[in-house]
Amino acid sequence: MGLLCVLTLTALASNWQKLAEDGLHDPTNPALKLLQDPTESLSVLPPDSTGNKVDWIRALQNGDIKPRSNILEQLEDEILDLDVLIMAAGSAPIVRFPHKAHTEWLDCSNCHEHLFKSKAGATQFTMLDILQGEYCGTCHGAVSFPLTECNRCHSVDPDEANRIQREMATAKAEADDKQ
């Protein structure tokens, strides 16, 4: 490991508090010593610049972690390699929702049908809803990367967004003509 990586990991590790000092765990609980401190467990994973400082997608892709999408071992995981584009309001770039990155972690039933309807466009939500912990905000800002990283979701290049919007307008006009 290069010096830069070691320095980066050391700097990131300084952001992880010991469990006995994090304000969440009871420091007098004798069982606390059975838990691994974040510095020990997280510093070996690929670093990220936000949230808990771990790039969980890269950790998954590298095989550093092997999460189960459900607690029922007999169920086959369904990994859906499909990006859904969500038109953003105002001047924000279009959102690219990568199903694959989510279904490698989670079973479809974690989100569908109670958070999001399976039919494209059937669920209407706003950034305010997400910031209030609904829809995407159920995980993002809680257990996944924080909502301060706008470009991770609002990631569609403006030129690509213009092309997509033209294609959608053409498809809508053709559908309207058929009616």
C-alpha cells in the first residue's frame, strides 16, 4: 500500500470514534468489548470522502464485503441491472437510479411497493420528501451516503439529459398522435 493510501486511511480513521465514546453505546456495558471498533473494521475498506468514510459500492465490487439481501437463505437474490432516469425539478440534473447497486444489497421488497411503485413514474416525490427521510431518504442520510452528495444521484450529463428529454418529448408526441 502506498504512502498516500496509508495517509488517507489514517486521516479517515481519525473520523471514527471508539464505541465507548460515540454517545450511542453505553460505555459501562461489559458486552461492548465484544464489538469491533469502527477504526479496526472500517479502515480496511475502500475510503470515501463522505458519510462514514467507506465506499460501500467499491467494497462490494472488490469482494471486501458480502452482504445478504434478505434473511431467508433459500431465496435467490434478484440483481436487476437497470438504470431508471428520474426527471428532476428546476435546474438540477436528471437523477440516474442504479438498480444494480441497490439490488446487490437489498431485496426488491425493501422498496417496492411501499416506498416506490414498480410502474415507472407512478411514485411522485420531491427533494423535500427525501430530506424528510421519505423515499430515498429512508436510507440515504441514515445508513447510506449522505444527501449532501448531490452529484451521486443527480448524475446525468447535461448533453445526455437534453438527448433524453428530446427522445421523451418525441415519444410523448407520437403517443398523443395515436390517441
